[in-house]
Amino acid sequence: MTRRREVAVVGWAHSDLVTDGDFDIAGSCEWAINAALESAGVSADQVDGLATYPRPGFAGARVDGVNAVGVATVLERMDFPAITWFCEAETGMVAASIVEAAHAIQSGTCDIVVVWRAMALAPGRYGVAAPGHAHGDAAFTTPYGATALLPWHALAYSRYRSIASGSEADLGRLVIDVHGAAARNSVAAYLKRPTSIEEYLTSPYVCDPLRRFDCDRPVAGSAAIVLAATSTRPANERLAIIAGAAQNVPAPTAHLHPVLGNQFARGRAVSDRLWKLTGESPSTISVAELYDGFAPTAFYWIEALGFCDRGQAGPWYTAADRKVPVNTSGGSLGEGRLHGLGHFIEGAKQVSGRAGERQIADCRTAAITIGSPLINGGAFVLRTD
Amino acid sequence: MRPGPVIDAVSEPFWRAVATGKLELTYCPTCRLFTHPPRARCGNNCRGDLEWREVSGRGVVWAVTVPRREWVPGFDRAVPFGLFVVELDEQDGLLMPSDCDLETALGLQVGQPVEVCFEAHDGYTLPQFRPVSGPTEVAR
């Protein structure tokens, strides 16, 4: 039996991230892939696998080249003569495609795989429900005006606030911090950034208790990473090795809405698997890059990963002696919504010592989560030897 | 106009019951657990058939929000309005939604007792929840 091979994240890039106007999504994706290959020191003819999370970043049909960039579109535009494998996992967010790519390399199917996420802006306003009737479980929610994602996340946060310690200013602290980090991140989208707790606490609600600043900003743009078998890399390179990945699996019982389930218990199930697979624990993690499509999701992950107990993320985050930096590139809130690939790239940069002015000293391990604890995504540990 | 429910074979008894002023949910006599939205079989462990059982219609506010932008085009409450989730007395985590006007929503607190009422619409009846009338202690 062949020994399982190690997989490292060896290159990455973001295209420009824009918030309005016409946008060439396929061109942005091609640019990001080329830049990621250059960052990895890999040529296109060495790449033998391609993977992406191909769904549009909003409800609606996928149209390749218009609101999505699938493998076929990339192969129409770029020369990858050695491709033998591809993956377009439609669910599990980009985490599923990264996991599949790592498996392809571990098994020996591939040596070098490029993974990307390309985002277009929605043609209308985000989160508006399609007209018509409510089928299946939606028959029990849509008639109440409760179709869109945002009200459900707001209800989840309302529940969280009723059981959590601390105050909403704690989450505001995280929001202010990630915008500060994004201001030091040259690839971040140009966004209106709150600069003080007062500004945060007086900003409008979108769906109480979620404020506008608690919502990530949709962007058009692309990000790409290069995964490679460590055996293809120079022996002295400081590598961000995928130490392990744990996927979120669907809940076994019916729920009014998935995000109203138990964020803590479901997230703990993911993190228990992650720590068991990797041998790491909250106390051995150098940096945490936590999904923040809505700001409270980062708090749910802080608790689920075991950095603190349930309901204690606010006090943990705001403690003067907190040792683990969170969302050092600004996350989706500050950098722009790349559905978690931005978080993954920042973790890889930090662990491989290539984070530039944001570099954390002696960063050996990164915990990265993609998706909320209740929406199918996953969690990773990247580690350097 | 509200987007009305599409009633199917599994959910039909629910909608038939609410039309007569009763709240009935699917229940597993083996696991002694309710499941909502309704299912034909138990998803808890036993995978056995579920039956319909009437519940009290009493519960507490589990979470509350105020949508301030329109997400359901044509919905018959203008934003901002109230949207809350009720945890029924029968079981932890047994949740049902309700909507209400803004003033009611701003007065709701998590843990506050509520009870079911039935709202007639064109072709269906919708269960809703309202604060229990009369003076009540607000439990938190």
C-alpha cells in the first residue's frame, strides 16, 4: 500500500475585487489562476487537476462565463495540457473542492491542482426571494415572509444574544478590527469601513439584531490557490501543509431552517473531528481565519472550535490577553465575499511566512473555517513543519 | 399577498387541522419526540413511522427579528415588520415561526409566553402566535 502523500498550499492570488459595474468574471478568474501559478513557481503544463465551487454567489441559475466560472470555461481560455482530473463540487462550498483536490493528490491521481472561486454580483438585490409558492419545508416558513437567508441568520443571532455573555459591542470590536486588518490588505475591496465602536453601535439594523456592518460585502472577483504534493517542492521551502480537514455534514433531523439548529453542538462535531485528525487543539493554533458571512458566524466558530465555552466568544475575543489573532486579512466582512477562499489563502500565507506586513510571529498553525457551523462547509488546519 | 404553502401528501394533515383551529404535528411514539416541519418517518434514531398529535399551541419566544428591507416581493406586511420564532412548550427546540406588526415585535422578549391563533387566508389557514393576553411575568 502506498503511503499517503502530504499536500501543501504553495501559491495563491486574488484578482481585483469590485463592488459595482460591469465585470469580466472569466477574465478575472484567468488572471487569478495565472497569478497563483506564478506565486507557486509552477507552470501551467505541470498542473494535472482543476477544481472549483461553481455555483453563483446568489440564488439563480448558473451561467458559465457570466455568473460562474467552471472547469470548461477555464479550459476554453487557458492551456492546461496535462489535465487528468477535475472537480466541480456543487455543495460543501469551496471546502469540498479543496478536500477533493487534496484527496486527489494524496492518492497519487494528481501532483498539482489549481482550485478557484469566481464571484459575480447578483443582477438585482441580494437575498430577494423568487416569487411564487412555497414547496416542501418552505411551506412552513415562506408564508411568514421568512424566505431569505438574512432573516434566519438574524433570528439565530437573536437567540445567541439571549444566551451569550458580553454585549453586542463585543461583536462590534471584531467588526472594527477586521476592517482595520483589511485596510492593511492590498487585495481587499474598497468598502466603507466603520472605525469606532460608537459608529458601529449607531449604524442601522438590516434585520435586528444584525447591523449592516455585520453583513459581508458582495464583490465580483476571483481567487485561486495551487495545491501540490510536498514531494514536488524544494526540501527547504516553508510549506503550509494541509494537516487535516473536517467537513460539515447535513443535520440528520428536520429543522425549521438549518441556521436555527444548534451552532455550538454542530460546530463542535466538526472541530472534534478536526482536532482528532490533526493532533492539534485550540491551544496549539497560531491564527484563526473564521468564516464571517455574517459577523456572528465568527463568534459561533470561536466557541465551536473550543477557544472558549458556549456563549463566551465576546469576552474571549475582547480579552486583553487573547493569544490567537482572528481574521488577519479582514475576512469576508473586510476583504469582500469570496465564500471562504480568502480566509483559506490568508491562513496559508501566515503559516508559510508569506503574509508580508500582516505576518504573525512564529505562526506554525492556522485553523480555517469555511461556511457556518450549520451550513455545509468545512474546517481545516494548515501547519508548517 | 402572502406566498401560500404548497400542500403535499406529507403536510396535508397539518393544514387540514389548522383549518379547524387545531395545531397538530408529527410525533414519534417510540422516541417520544415531535418533528417539525412534518416528516413521514422519524429522523431521530428509530426511523419508524410518525403519527399526528395535537399540541397545546403554547410556547415562548425563542428569537425575534425585524426585517427592514423587503425580501419577499409582494408580502402583505410592509417593512419593517416583526418576525419571531416560538419554541413550543412540548419540546426543547420544537420551533414554529410567526409574523407580527413592528410595535408588537419591538415589545417581544426572548422567553416571553405566547399562544397560537389562526389566521384565515385565501385557500388556507396560517397558524400565528401572539403574546399571551392578560398580565404575564416575562421569563428570561
